[in-house]
Amino acid sequence: MTHAADQAYLRTRLAIMRGRLRGEEELNALIDLPPATLLEGFGLHSPGGLGQERLLVSFEQSLLQLWLDELTTLLRPLRGPAREILMQWARRYELFNLKALIRGKLNGMPAAAIRESLFRLPAFLALDHERLLQTDNLDELLRRLDNGPYGSLARQARRRFAENQDPFLLDATLDQYFYTELSHRLHSLEGEDLAAMTALIGRIVDRHNLIWMLRYRYNYALSPAQAFFLAIDHGFRIGRSRLARLVEEPSLEQFLAGLPDSICGILGGATRILVIEARMKSDLAAYADHCLRHGTSIIAAVFAFLILRYYEINDLFAIVQARMAGLDDDILREALHPEIREAA
């Protein structure tokens, strides 16, 4: 996968980058800052209205650009399957851009407005935004994807949208495609890389499947067959056969009761989906931190760092967004830590 010198370089880079991660204590300290001080610290203090909205979009773009820049740096010494699996992880931003393009076309937004919501992607990603922006409607946009790397996705999305013109289900189709492609990249790995990445990506799939199966079934009232059709293969602790049985349960509580003990231990009796999501996120973050600090697989360590950075970026953006919206401390803390209400 990589030469010894490249592995040593990556370990050194990861040690430096890990030292730049904001821990929970530092993020909580940001919440305690006066709103004006916090926003000034990030260069976001300006009069209200449209100016603030544009500043917030720019701030989000800058945070995620940091993630992409760090990924690009970590990609350089990687070769073969290790490089391919990280490139697939980077394609989540192609996916975010594709979702923005689809929403824009469905809502009749002008190309300039859609363009403002797109992430600037590194050269190794191939989605041609400008060409897609020039399309007249969603069908033409999807057809322009036919001859590229997203051809199979475009055909699947067209079929799904023809059956049910629900943007939500189209969004779910894109997610399913992305995670399925990510799992398929595992087959090219070997030895400790395969074992470590199977456990790490399998936990990501578990979290996605659990949260979205609960939402599909008990929030959005999809049928068991509809919900299971949107499930992703290759979970680590929640296998496909168990998931097929669980989506048949008539209530959320019965679904949760059928989960494996390892998952029930993580959830600690939680029944609110937001709290379940937070606890699955905490478990994944703890495992990623272990991989980064103590794992022997360099590809898993790189992947783990990118997960932790992404979570940090989401939390930081939530703090800034809440302050710009004028939310008070209690609401902000509960948004970041749903367990607070659960404990109360």
C-alpha cells in the first residue's frame, strides 16, 4: 500500500493534525463566550439580514474546505486500494454538490444561486458542476451523468424518481449509492487494513442504517419493504438479516428491543431518535479516536482522523449558526448534546 517512509510521513502528519483537533472541552468553552466575541473571533460579526446569511455560507464553505485540504494532503503518499477508498470518502462532497444541484433544479433556482451553495472540490474529483448547472431540468441533469462515473447512480435515480417523485427518497437513493460504493472498496484491501477498515466503515453503516430505518419506519411511516429497500449492506454489528426482521416491528420500542446487546449497551435505554443518533455518534468517535491513537493500520488511522475532523466541523458550525440566529445557551447545549434532555 505505502512504503515505510510514506507510512512514517503519514504518522507524523496525523500526529500534528490530531493536535489541532478541538476537543469537547474547547467546543464547550466556545459556547460560553459572549455571542459577539465568538462571532468576531471567526470574522462573522456584521449587521443582520442577508449579509449574515452569506457570511454563514462562506464560513461553512471554509470549514469544509479545510477538511478537503487535509484529505488532499493525506492522500499524496497513498497508493492503490488505500488511495481509492479515501477518494471515495472524499466523493461525499461531490454527493453534497449533486444534492444541491438536484434541489436547485427541482425548485427552479437560477444557476448563480445554485453555484453559491456548491463546495469547491479538489482536482481529483470529477463532477462537472458547470455542465450540470446549464441543464434545464432534473431529467436532463441526470442524463448528463450517464456517461461518467455516476452513470449507474443517474439511471437508478431516474427510475426511483419516476416511481415516486419525492425528493426525500431521491436523497436516500444518493446516500445508499455512496455508502454501498464505499463498502465495495473494502474488498481490495488485505490483512490488518481490511480488518480495521471493515470495523470502522461497518460502524458508520450501522449508525446510518439504525437512525434512518427508525426515521423511515416511525417518523415517515414507510412500509417495512420500502424502508428495507433503502438499507445499506455491510453493517458491522447489525446484519442485513436482523435489519430485515427489525423493520417489520410495529413500534420503535420493539425495534430497539431486537437490537444486538452491543448496540443496546451503547444506547443505554434511549428511545428518542436524536439521543440514539448522538450516542451512536459518540461510540463511532471513540472508536475512531482509538484507531487514530493506537491502531496499526495507517489507512484506518487516516480515515479515523477525517471522521473526527468532520464531526468537529459540524459542531463548530452548529455553534456559530446558533449564535448568529440568537439561540440561548440551553437550546444550543441541547442541540449539541441531546442527552441533556434525556437525563432530565
